[in-house]
Amino acid sequence: MTNQPTWLVGAIAVAATLAPQITHAACDPGEELIRFSHVTAESGHPKGEAATLLANRINTELDGRACMEVYPRSSLFNDDDVLDAMLRGDVEMAAPSLSKFEAYTLAFRIFDLPFLFEDILAVEEFQASPQGQEMLLAMSDQGLLGLGFWHNGMKQISANVPLERPSDAEGLMFRIQPSAVIAAQIAALGAESQAMPFSQVFDALESGQVDAQQNTWSNIYTQGFYLVQDGITETNHGIIDYLVVTSSDWWQGLDDGLRAELEQIILEVTHERNRFAFELGELARMRVRQDGGVIRRLDDAAREEWVAAFAPVWDQFRDEIGSDLIAAAQAAEGGI
């Protein structure tokens, strides 16, 4: 057999996972059907792994009363459409990125502030605080209920040119999530931004429709972004986390006992998978490097340049987010 270059082996491995694999339970008449929609890979990605574990536990432990079907890789809805679909009753659960809730609440803008959290453990400490837990109810008046936060990881920046200093990003077109805070970040770099669904990012990068993006190691690897970029700059400047969300009406309409058991299973899955998210990210980072991806680490001087470049974003959104909430997030200690 002809030896294939490492980068090609990686590309083939990524391509092999592109076909959606829907986790279907053999739902019986009378069981509560729970459709879970998400946009990421079903394996090797923190959200995909958590959704699969959640479905396995529900379908085993609540057999006869509830069953869950998982639809990965936007095979049911993408994150731009899933919340409206949930309010219509077309899907029961999802876990969009926190930036995707901008049309329903501005509370989650705090998670898009650049260089706010030291690491994912600091994020978790803040989310577990009274202020963080209150955010689960931020959309209750609009019919959406948060059930828990799921981790992905810290954000890195990639582009089709080398990015070492903030000035290197000037004039580039970045794909972003639909977030005013993230758009302000890109503007602070002298670059432009275009919001688009996660499922379209690879094609947009490959075609040159956009030049750059910011994402976690798990997303960069499982979606193959590194295959069509010059390299990844390891900034750790932000986070991508998810909110497990459901319709308030659907949730309150469940039998009290079933709802309590679902709540406990979600809590346990959240705890288990969040412990594993950091390891998955590190594994994805290693695989990007093994496949020939270029990873650029920032020295102290370069990092300070990035922090300074993003500083105006804090001033722009401080009053809107609230100094007290920002102070609570800053007080969270990391320590990976």
C-alpha cells in the first residue's frame, strides 16, 4: 500500500465523519419523544459526545417512558433556526453556542468579552455561581429554559495568512457567530466580519468567501478548518460554551416524576462530559499538529498586544453587561 502523507490521512479521517449519524431509539407508543438537535460532530467533539451519552442514558434508564433521538451536524436544524423550531414544537432540546441567543437575551454577551476568563475552569466556576445559575432563566419570559451549560473550550484564531500580531488581521474577512461583541472584536482588529451558520464555515474558508475564523480546538479539528487555513494562532482569548435549552411549555408539561429524572440525568451528564471537554480539546490540538497544521503560540509581548487591541470592546459593552456581573466573572479562578 502506498504511504499517504500525514495531512492527507487527516483529511480523509475528517471527511469520513461528515455524513450525519442519527442516534435513533426504538420509540414505543406512549413514550415521550425527545429530539435533540446540534451542529457538531457526534464523536470526538464535547457537544456531540455529551448528546450521545445523554441519549444513551435516557433510552436505557427511562425506557418505556421517554426516548431521545440525536440529530448531529445540522441534520435536523442549524443553530440559527433551532430556537424558533423549539418554540413551534418541532424539536425538544438543543445546545446552541451561547452567542446564538443574542436575539432572545443580551445576558450571554458576557461570555464573548475577550480575555475575560483565564481558562475553562474559571468559566465553570462562574457558571456555577448564583449569578451564573440565574442566567439559565434569562429567556423564561420568551418561552425558553436553560437546563445546563456544556463546555467546549477556549477560542483560537486561524486565517489564510500568518497571524502573529493583531495588525496581521487588518483587512481580513472573518466568519463569526451572530454576536455584537464578537463583531466588535473583529472591528477592533481593523478587519471585517460575516455571520454565518457553523455548517457553512468550511466551504466558506475553502472557497475564500471568508479569510479567517475563531474557534475551539475541537471545532477546528473535527470540522477540518485547519486543512484550509495557513495556521492557528493560540490566543485562548475567549470561550465557546453551549446552553442545553428546551421549551418552557414542553418542560413544564412533562409528568413531574419524568421531569425530575430527566433533570438529574442532564445534571450528571453535564458534570461528566464537562470534565472530559478539556481532554478532548487537547487531543484535537495534538491531532491538528500531527496532521501538519501550523500552531503559533504567543509570547508575553504578543499576548499583551492582543489584549490591548481588544480592550475597546470592554469599554463598548461594560455598561450594557453590567460591572457587577463582569466583576463576578473576573473573580472566578481558573487553574488548569
